[in-house]
Amino acid sequence: MGSILHFGLGNFARAHLLDYTDQAGGWDVIGVSLRSSSVRDGLAKQGFAYDLCVQGQGVKRIEVLKDVLVAPKDREAVFDAIANADIISATVTEKGYHLDADGKLNFQDPAIIADLAGQGPSTLIGFLAYGLANRQKPLTVMSCDNRVENGKVLESAVSDFASAAGLGMNWDAIRFPNSMVDRITPATTDAVRAISGDAMAVPTEAFSEWVIEDNFAGPRPDWPGVQLVDDVAPHEKRKLRMLNGAHSLLAYGGLNRGLTYVHEAAQDPVLRPLVSQLMKDAGTTLPTELQDQVPAYADALILRFENPELAHCLDQIAMDGSQKLPYRFVPTLRETGSAAVVQGMRAWISFCISETAAGRVLNDPLAGEIASSARHSDAVSALLKLVGAEDLAPLIRE
Ligand code: CS2
């Protein structure tokens, strides 16, 4: 029996990695919640099993999770689990990596400063660096977040932290495969809880995709349908620039137009053609061997976005824009100057300005910087700077 230690037990992990691992059999998962105990408290009452409500397919009970540790309280247990795991995986969202706009570990980030001060870590990076120091057994550390080269950036963040903290690492024994993950998984609503009768139920779509770099230090579950490849980059670009880029355009464009759900924005007469254009333009930036697949992939994405039963809220996608846009919008903008992506970036800027003017604080780790940039006399440049694209201001302003 192999063991996975998974950081970040949001709905996405419970609909993706845990579902795949449950189906594979022969492996257990122990979860770590980095902050709140609410997922642990809810799941502990039901032996850590929960209903996955797969749209169009029915409900399945996921029973692969054996325990959930809450990091601030169970630190020693987390370190023990790090020492014993065969695979450590993470879905801590984009901001959970504490990187700066260049993708490097942000040593100005208060959470990283606190972890380096050595009072017991609170971040994924701190836990990994301290926990892996001097571990000799082979280990695979697998990021499953929507970041470009997610494994590589995690490795360099842990390595930068370890150097700064003076920790020794047995790098030869550790692998950090890159991966591309996909399954649209909204937050749980009361309607979902009522239908399934499980307070911890997770709603998700039928579609799911997982492409992983074939770079494991030891055994792995026999995950059904997973593609193991030499290079994840083309898949990652396809998904981040087309799916997630379109999502962010729908989110900011839709919220600015007073809409609530992805399926409403996908049917909006102004946004729908823009989304199709964005996907077409993003498609041109993909490697030649993927070009043929772009139209069918784009059509399939529109169908997924139009799905009304998922009730996927636009504000869930709109959060943490400063962490998402650098690889959802900026590369396509730089490579193609896409007018549709220009509209997407303008929609984010308008959203930041109008929310700030209304006195609302954005749900974003850079909320403070966003608010002061939105009030700046050159708000466009100031906001673009936060997503590493200040030089694109003339294109956005035109
Ligand atoms: C979404 C993603 O919240 C967001 O920003 O774009 O979570 C999206 O639903 C997933 O990446 C789909 O795999």
C-alpha cells in the first residue's frame, strides 16, 4: 500500500487527485489543511469519506482519504507524514507558492519571512523545506496547481527557501514532475448538500484530464486515464491559455456586466464571440503539433462553460487575478496582441477600479496593491505592473 500526503483539501483536490487515486486502488491519502480546520472537522465526522457528485453520472463515495491534519495544530504529525510519504502532492492554489511576478520565491512575503524565522512553518514551501531536509528515501513531490511548470517552480521555491534557511537536501532522491490538471469544480452549494444528503459533498463535471511528466522517484498509483509524457508544456499552455484564459475573460467581463454564473457569461452576446476569439488566438501560440486539435478543444470548452447545472460562480474565478493573469492572458497578449485578450485585460482593470471605488476589498493576495494601483492617476500601468505587463500599457489603453 503506497501513501500520498496531499496539501490543500479544497473541492478541486477532492474531485480530481482523490477521485483518480480512489479508482486506482492500493493507495491511501492523508490530507493537510494549511489553515482552517473546517474541512477536517466536517470530514472527520464521516470517517473522511464524502460524496463526489459527478454531473450526469451520479454520486460516488470517495473513501481513499484516511486522515486530515491541520497544519498549525498538527505540525509534528505533518513532519512525520512527510518523512513517510511515497508521494507528496499539492493543490494550494496559485498564491500558495508565495512567488513574485517573476515566478521566484518572494522573500518579502510575510508568511515566508515568518517560516524562515523558524517558529514552525505555515506554508507549503516551509513545510517541504524543513520536512525534506536530510530525508534520504526517494520521494516524488507533485504540484497539481494551475501554474506554468508547476513542478519546476515548486522545486526552485523549496530550493531557494532551503538555501536561505541553511538546510541540506538530498536532491538526488526527490523528483518534482510538472503536471496539467483539469476538472471544473465549483464550490459546494446548499442545493448540492440537499440533493446528496452529505454536508461535505463535492460537485464536479464529468470531464477530467490529467497529464503528468513521467518523472517519478518511486512507485505511483495506477491512475486511470492519466497521460504520462516527457513534456507537459504543450498541454499546460493549451489548458492555461485557452480554458483558464477564457474563464478569466468570462469572470471579469461577466461580473462587469452584472452576471453571476459562467454559463450566463458564456451565452452573453458580447462575451461569447470574444471568448471564441480568445481561444482561437491562444491556440495560435501552441506548438504546431497541437494546432489541429484547437478547434475541437475550443468547441468542447464552450460546451463545458455553457453547462448550467454546475452553477459555477464567476466570482470564484475572479479571485486572485494578480496570480492568474500572468500566464492566462499575458503570454497570448505578448505573442499575438490578441484584441480579445486586450478586452479581457481591460475587463480585469475595470473590475479592479470599480470594486475599489465601491469600497470593496478584492479577494487577492495583492488586494492592498490593487486598491492603491486602482486609485493611481495611471491606473492602467500600475495595475499591469502587478501582473508583470507594464510595458503592454499602450496596447491596453489604445
Ligand atoms: C478556474 C479554474 O477558478 C479558476 O480560476 O479557471 O479553477 C478552472 O475551473 C480549473 O482550472 C478547471 O480545470
